[in-house]
Amino acid sequence: MNIDSQKLQDWIAQQLQRTEVRLVKELSGGNSNVTYLIDSAQGAMVMRTPPGDTISPKAHRGVEREAKVMRALQQHVAVPTVLAWCDDTSVINRPFALIDYVDGISITDTLPQTYNGSIAINSLGEQLIDQLAAIALAPWRELGLEDMGNPDNFLQRQIERWLEIRRQSPARELEGIEQIGQWLLANLPAEGPQGVVHGDFHLDNTLCSAAEARLLAVIDWEMATIGDPLTDLGLFLMFWGPRRINPPGFAHVQAVTRLEGASSRQVLAQRWSDKTGIAIDNLNYYLCFAFWRLAAIVEGAYALYLAGKVDTPYARGLEYDVPALLQEAQLASEGDW
């Protein structure tokens, strides 16, 4: 782990008055930041920090953002409790956050045996949508989150940004990135609502009870910003239920929602609209944007793979995943979802 355990123990003892602190193990999950399990006499916690081999002096900003947003949303959304933030690099050589441990599981393509099939999926779907509505409705100005992002022209700036990035660093010939990007710009909806945006909200980025279909916490907030909450709805629904491409891009994400009997995207979208008071007339646009934006982002990782800089199953899988996402973006733009 390459962490000075004694320095960490001393810091935690001083800041949190916790004793018998022990660094247990690195937890799996995530493609950017690292999560460690830490035990103490007063209970378990997790440490979120950038990888030790990062070369970017700003690598800690995502963890810092995550800690700030979760602290602000504590009374509004089911988030883990942030215990401390440390920007003193003398402790473990990089900044880190300490977060209360949530004893839950991350569900991807298999339901726990204690869950009851589609009944459990539909219960989780409603809980997820309710949390997504709570995020959208959080009073971000009152919570001191004004500096977390610029909500003005949010969609346009996102589209223009990723079009320019892909033009400057093309990995391969993918006409869909430019063509669908131009469609998105030409069909921009009227300025949408403004609110907290998780940025990567789906079942895989939550923790659930192992015993019953109960959502415990929404995690992985390092991409959070202030923008158009409909983008979160589009991203969540893009992975939900039957997909139009077989196999779909990123087939493992929310794979359990493709079980027979799972609630439809339309049902969940209407529940979100009823709770937030936000119209979903342009949902096909936001689904298209979600598929397209993800494709544009992760194509950068495929470029690193082609350049020989990374070689992982995730990176290799992007050869198929990115074009598949663009196919679904095109279908969504035509209202086929």
C-alpha cells in the first residue's frame, strides 16, 4: 500500500480521537481514486485518495470535491458521513478523505440470493429515482455549493468541450461523435433546470443492503457539479432495462435491471418528474446526450490503449463499447428508447 501506517494512525488519533487504528486493505472499484478500509476501536471507515503513482498535482481535486458535496448533502441525500479531510501531504504523501464505513454491497450483474428478482429490482429502481430527485432538489445555494460549477449553458458547454477534445485527440474514425454532437447542438432544449448533478449516477455507484432490497448510500461523487439535473436522469436511465443494442456498451452496468419484469424507463422517469416538478418532454434528447457524452469521454481511454499506455480488460473492451454507445445515442435521438 506504500502508506506510513504510523503517521496515519497518529493523525487519525489526533483529529478523530480514534484508537487501535489499523489499515486493513484496499477495496476494489473505481477507475480513478483509491479506497482503503481502515478499522478502529470506534468503528470502521474508508479512506479515499488519489493513486500513489499519480503525476498530476491536481489529482486530489476529485476526492476533495466528493468530500465537500457529501458533507453539504448530508441532510438531503443518502450519503456516507464524511469524517475528515486532510490536505497535509506529510501524512501519506497525498491528500485524503476519511468517510464512515457503510456495510453494503455494490450490485452489478447478479442479485443477492436474499433478493426477490424483479420485485427487488423495482423497489431499488424507485429508491434510486427518489434519491436522484432528492439530489436535483437539494438547495445548493443554501448549502454553499455555488462554486462547484457553472450551470449556465451547461449542455452547450459540455457538448462543445467534448467535441473539441475528440477533434484534437482522435483515436480512430468515429463519425458518430461529430455527427451526433452537431445534432445535440442544433437541438438544444431551452435552458433547463439548475441543481446538483452527481455526474455518474447508476446502481453500481450505490451501496445496498445484502439482506434486503434497500438502498443505503449513494457514493462516488468526484464528478459532481452544478448543472442540469436532467442529465443525471438521462445517464441513469440509459443503463436501465432492455437496451436496443445486443450486447450493449458497458453491458455490466445495471445489468440486473434487464431481468424480466423490471420497471420501464418511462415509469421511472415519470416518478422522477412527479417528485421534482421538472418536465421530461425532452427525455430522448437527454438520453442521447448521455450515451454520446460517455462515448466521447471513454474514447480517450481507448486512445491510451492504442498508444500502448494502458492494457486492461476495460480499455480493450472500449473497441466495441464506444461504437455501441454511439449507436444507442443515434437511436435515442430518433426517439427509439
